Amino acid sequence: MVSMNFSVPKWLITYYHLIGVTSVCLNSFGIYLLIFQCKKLGSFRFYLLFYQSICFLTDIHMTFLMQGVPLVPYLAGYSVGFLANWFGVPTHYLLLIAGCLGVFQFELLIICFVKKHQAIAVILKTHVIPKFLEFSGYFICFISLPIGGISFNSVRITEEEKWDYVRKNLTQYYRNFEELHEFEIYIRTEKFQYLFLCTALCGVSIILSISLIVSDIFHMMRKLKLRISTVTYQKHQEAIRSLLVQSLTSVLCIVPVGLLGVFVRIEVTNNGELLVGMCIVWFLAHSSINMIFLLIFFPPFRNFVSKLYKMKPQRLKLIGGPPSSRMFPSITKL
């Protein structure tokens, strides 16, 4: 018989706090840089800013407000975050918000790529998407959120059905469930399987869309270099580099979600709690890794950090050298 662990995994909660604080620091810094240090990118920086803000909100929601704890190997879990403990918000709705924010991240990334793709396409007068089709695509992106939310809400069972399922299938854990202030459990119905399949197809579609757009952008950039000034070309190149860094980390972020889906589908039992926890850890690290990569590979961010680093020794010289030489001049002379 499969055993379930109802204790709160301390390592996971510690990680929630750690990644939450790290995300607040790094993303706040990233938002500052996009607003004040990336003006050369023009209005496009606001699309990047919106994307960065949604990544920030996703991390805050999952690490502080939700703090989900899975009950492996079943499709069950509970929350110990601020909204769950203080306001009694059901785990189902916290999952719904997390899912919508996660999907919205990828949709915004695609929109950023399309915007940059079309900015280059207009200059080259090739591969220009009609405005009607472009706005139709944006509409589909935004309408998919409420449709997905309604679909996910439809697989939730009532409180009575929940306890009925526990009583019949998890009798030995009935008291453990009673001790939880709130929990959610999902049954693998036909509707749930259909939703699972649609989600997987959406994930594959997002990866393919980004890959096709990136491939076409690289193809057009070769032609663009001969048509515009070096300064303008550099502006486009920097924006694309930012998107490439973020798309790479986003694709890496999809991997743990995919693995989590596989674990759910095959009902993994051996070390299931650890594997699911590691997938959550991997997913939540996405935003912070993204910012670290931007600070290394995105020129405006990297240049700002380099300037800060170079300014420190200059400040020491302006105020008369290291503190030790000012406090003990006679010793330094000797």
C-alpha cells in the first residue's frame, strides 16, 4: 500500500522563503534597470517590463501567498502560505491564480517576440503580419486565460464528494485529512484527462511558436544589418538578446512542469514527494535565473553593473584612499 506523508516538508518551505526573498531583490533590480537604464530600447522596454513584472508576481504568489505542499502520489495537496493561513483561501483558487500567471508569462514572451519580429519585418517589408491577424492572435492569448481557468474550475469536486472519496479510497488517512485546515484532491476523470492533454498541447505549441519566430528573426537580422545604421541595429540586437535569454530560461522552466505532468500521469510512488518537490523548486528558480542571465548577457544590464563595480575604487580615491591610511597616517608612512 502506498504511504502518504502529511507533515510539512521544512526544506520546501525554507526554499519558498529563500527564493521569494531572492526574487524580490533581483526582480526589483531588473524592473529598475528596465525603467531607468534601458531607454535606448524605446517603447519595447515596456513589453519587457510587463513580462518581468508578471514573473515577479508569480514568484511572490507561489513563495509567500500560496506555499503549496503536494500529497504524493495522489492529485492532492494543501497550502500553508499567507492567503491560505490568514484568509482561508482554498488551495484550488491559489492553484488557479498560479496557473494563470504562469501561462500569462509565456503568452507575454510570445507577444514580445512578435512585436520585435514585426518591427524588423516592417523595415525589411517582408513577413509583415496583417494587423487583423496580429490582434486576433493577441485576443486568443488573452481569452485563453479565462477559458483555461473555467476549464480547471470544472474539474474541482464538491466538499461532499471530496470527503466521500477520502472515506472510500483513503480510509487509513481519514484522520490525517481531518487535521488539515483545508486541502484539495482531484480525481482522474475523463474531463481531467482532456484538460491534461490540452495543457500539454498548449505547452508544445508555445515552444514551437517561439522557435519559429526566433528562427525567422535571425534570418531577417542578417538582411537588416545592411539596411540600417549601426546604432539602430545595435538597439534591435540588444532587445533580441534579452528575449533570447528569457526564452531560454522559460523553456527550461517548462521542463519541470512537463516532468510534473509525467509524474502525475504515471502516478510515481518511489521518492515521489522529493521528485515533485524538486520540480516545484526548479520551476520557481526560473525568474531568478532569468535575472542572473540578463545581468551577464544583456548589455544594458551588464554595463550598468560594470559601472557600479568600477565606481567603488574611484570613490575610495576621492575620499583619500582606504580607511586604514586615513585613520593611522603615521603607521602607513613608516
